[in-house]
Amino acid sequence: MIHLIDELKVIPGVIGASIVNSKEGLKAANFPSIFKAERLQVVGKHLLKLYSVGRLNFDDLTDLSLNYDESVVVARELEKGTLVFAICDPSFNQNLLTMSFNLLHEEYKLGNFADSTIPTSPNDVSSAAVEVGEAKVSASLQGLFMEMKGALGKVLGPMAGFVFDEVMDEWLTLGPSEFSRIETLIEQINQEILEPEKVANYRQLITPLLETFQKG
């Protein structure tokens, strides 16, 4: 099934694509390794829910687009309970992606693929798990983390949301969500950023946020 989405990735601005089924989970994905299968599965299930709601109001609903500051998520339902979605830079070629979705959809309907499923770890990151993680964070810290996540978007672009969420999930498992541990979180984020120049840029962006939070 992977060959169905490989052509999507060569479109300028497309970071990667996935096919998700509501019952079987992640069927195919060609994202960079930072995009964990568990997280992509959660994204796919959220999109499937949005499609279900959208169908109630729009019978002819085809493509679904979610626009964020640093990225765009575009999805197409292939059949009931199965969709393909791509994560793109804001400058992606929408017409070319739509045309490629059309061709992929035709191949899918003709059955021109080998069925498969991508295994996920026993500790899948479900929607419930994400909500539990958020529940551990106080309202004031949630606001700070959202600002830090936005700042990371200015450094890493469309991958920032996935990177921040992955690091946050791990950080929450290692100790309490207290401001006294914020440097540990930042260090974990820096390990994902890797490039010294970008690490320094991120520190410059979040320093005023941390100072404002401390002042209350």
C-alpha cells in the first residue's frame, strides 16, 4: 500500500502522507522518523471523526483541510472508515496534491495495492492518553506550553507540533509537571532540534515567555 502514497511525498511542500483505517489503524506512512506511528494513528482517527461530523452537513464532502500557523493537514476519504492524509508546508501546491489524491483514489478503488498494516507499540498514544497527559498540567503551565510550542514552530516548521507533543508525553512520564522541571523539558526539545543555531534561536524565543511566567 505504501506505493500509493509515495508519489504524494515528491510534491513540493508535502512532508509525508498516511493511510488510516478506523478499525485496523495505520495502513501506510512515509513520514520522517520523528513522526511516530502512534501519533499518526491518533491524527488519522481525529480526521475520521471530523469526516463523520462533516458528512452530516455536507453530503458531497471530499477533501478536508486544517490550516495551522506552520503546517496544513489535507485529508481525503477513500472509503467509509479509511482516509489518506498529508501534512504539508503552508506553501504546498494544493492543485497538484488534489490531482494526486484523485489518481490515488482511483487506484485504491481498483484495488491496485497490497494490503498492509503498520504495527504500533503496546503503549499506543491514544486520544485518551493524550488527554490524561494534558490533565496532569495546570492551566497556567498549559498556556506556557502552548506558547513554547508556537515558538518551536518558528524554528522547526510543520514538524514542530509532533516534536513538542512527543517530548511532552515523555517529560510527563518522568516526573511532575512543575515549572522547576522546565529546563529538563527544554533540554529534551533541544535534543530533537539538534542544530546549535536553531537551539540558540529557540532559547531566544522562549526566554521572554519563561520570564513572564515567573513574574506571574
